[in-house]
Amino acid sequence: MPTEAAAERAVRDIAERFGKLGVEITDISGRIGDVTRQLEGQTDGLHRVVTAVDQVSRANRAIQQAAEGAQTTASVVRGGLERVTGAVKLGLNAAQADIEALSQGAQSMSQALSQAVADAHMVRASSDAIQAITREIQLLSINAGVEAARSGAAGRGFAVIAAAVKHLAEQTREATAMSAKQLDSLVKSVDLLAAKSDENVSTARRASDESQNISHQLGELDSFGRSVVGLIGDIDAISNPTRENAIAFAKVSEDLRALVDGVDHSSEDLDKAAQRADALVSISEGILGAIAASGVRTAQSELIATAMETAATIGALFEQALDRGEISQADLFDEAYRPIAGSDPVQYMTRFVALCDRVLPPIQEALLTSNRRIVFCAAVDRNGFLPTHNRKYSQPQGPDPVWNNANCRNRRIFDDRTGLATARNRKPFLLQTYRRDMGGGQYLVMEDLSAPIMVRGRHWGGFRFGLNV
């Protein structure tokens, strides 16, 4: 039969082993949590990548559709240009031939009219000469008549001839005058026709020049048509790689979705593993608590008693402050946490901070040096708010949040699993194992020993010991 001392030693040995086991499990649980958070960040990143790939894929499809649409439109334009260009070429060639023939005919007509004008003017000159001869004949007949009258009977025959000549001259004068009038009218008509012909020649020449300009523009249109053909080739060069990109991105998207699904499953598995690890931590903590409460003295027994005594002392100090009217009960239980502007990590103020700053430091600073295992000791309210920390952890904040996280831990709310469990525990004591976040991705595995602080029968919070292991 083992002696009572041997049994106690065995229990202490078991408690020590469970303590080490709890530390290891806590560290594993924390690392699982770290991996889970990293995996969650990677999952979010993968989801963003999938979204980006989907967007790029949609953009590629839109570009491909636009390129195909542009290609179709360009093909239609090319066909239309070819038809229009061909029709315009045929019409313009025919028009150019007709305009050239018209121009040549107008020039020939102009030359003929010029000759007709010259001939008409020559005829008119001849008519003027005939009129002059007619006037001379008339004058001659008058003179002949005078001479015949002067000769008497001997000049009768000559008088007859003179009369006949006079009559002929009058008829010639009348005919010549009428012919001159008609000839004047003809000359005017021919002159007007010649002027119109000159205008027609100028018009035909301009039309010929304009047809040459149209031919030049048609050449430019033909060049534009060739540019459209080149554009179609360029669109093909763009469309084909885009189509290949769309296919490749679709494959990448499928692979990424499969990867995301796998990561999601891994995250679920890690969550379950973290839950199981937390359950193991809770079981280990429960066993250590049961051993400590059994009366068997363990390594934590003395500290458990100290934590319970300190919690009772703090509760009594708060009650005394209430009795003296230094603070009201409403202010002591204030939950209106007001952020301190510019603090990082965020610090808060409440109406009971001033009281805590006055009564807690003497107690906490003395305990901090009483045992080498004590890393920190502080009182927290039932929501995990820590108003007054040890002086070494109550430095003024600086510009570096990582340094602030490790050295400016007062006025902060610690509502993690361990912090809330400590703040809301009403059992005589609570022993936990946890990883303390020191900032910058650095963690320290510690034990947390706490006891509830009661004020006039009302739960105010808890007193915490942070113990190294």
C-alpha cells in the first residue's frame, strides 16, 4: 500500500506533467490558430485572385467579341468599298470618255465657228464694197442723165441707158441694204454663238480637270480600302491571341477554384483541429484546477492562495472607496469605454480609471517582485478592460505600434479567450494556459492564474497573474 506522502508526490508529479502537457497543447493550439489565420489570409488572397482572373477573363471575352465584331464590320465595309469603288470606277471611266469627247467636240466647234465668224466678216466687207460701187453707179447715172439732157436729141439713147443704169443701181442699193441688214444679224448671231462655244469649251475643260481630281480621290478611296484590308489582318492578329488568352484564363480560373475549394476544406479541418486543441487545453486546465482544489499542494498552490487573497483585498478597497464617497457604484461599474485619440493599439478611459491608478499600483508592484514566475499581475473588469497595469507595461505610447503592443498594455481591453474567461470567472480561482501576444508575431506561452473580484456581492472582474512556465 502506498503511503499518503507517496500518493501526494504522485499527484504533484501528475500535476506537473499535466502542466507541461497543457503548455505544449497550448503552443500547438496557438500555432494551429496562426496557420489558420495565415490560411484565411491566403484564402482571401486566392478569392481575390479568382475574382481578378474572372474579371480579366470577362475582359478578354469582351475584347474578343469586340474584335470579332470589328472584323465583321470591317469585312462588310471592305465589301461595300469594293462594290462602290468598282461602280464609281466604271461610271467615272465612262464619264471621262464622254467629257473628253465633249471637250474635243466643243474645241472643234469653236474652231469652226471662229472660221465662220471670219468668213462672215469678209462677206460683210464685200457687201460694204458693193454698196460703195452702187453709190458710184448712182452718181454715174446722175451724171449721165445730166449729160444726156445737155446733148438734146443726140443724147436720147444715152439717156435711156442712164435711166436703166440708175434703175439698176437703185435695185442694187435696195438689195445690198437688205443683205447688209441680214448679214449684220448673222454676224451678231455667229458672234454670240462663238462666245457660247468658248464658254462651253471652258466648262468642258473644267469638267475634264474635275474628273481627273475625282480619279485621284477614287485612288485614295482604293487606298483606304486596302487599309481596311490591313486593319482586318491586324484585328485577326489581336483576336487570335485574345481567344487563346480567354481559353488559358478559363483553365486558370478552374484550377484556382479547385485550389480555393481545397484551401477552404483545409481551413475547415484546421478549425476543427483548433477546436479539438482548445478542448484539450480546457481538459488539461480542468485537471490542474481539480488537483489544485483537492488540497494537494502543487507548484501553483501558494500563488493560487495569493491570487484569491489579493482579489479579496482589491474588492475591499473598492468597497471602502464607495463607503467614503470617493466614487459611485455606477462609476465603479462604468462600461462606457472611451477610446483615447491617436492610440495604437487603442487605449480607453472609464470613470473608474483614476481610482484604480490610485489604489492598485502599491499592491501590484509589490507582488510583481515577490515570485520569479510572475511576469505581470493586474486587475481587469468583467469585460477584460485593464485600467492599471504594472509600471513596466504602462509606458507612454510611441509611433511604433509593435513596441506599443509590448510596452503599453494599460488602458486596453483583452477580450481573447483567456482574457474573457479570467474576467468573467466566478469560481474561487481559474488556472489557464495561453500564448501571450508580444507584438510583431512574437508569442510567449504562459499560465494565467486568476481569482474573481467581488464588490458588495457584485462581480466587478478578476485579478490576474501571468506566470512563466
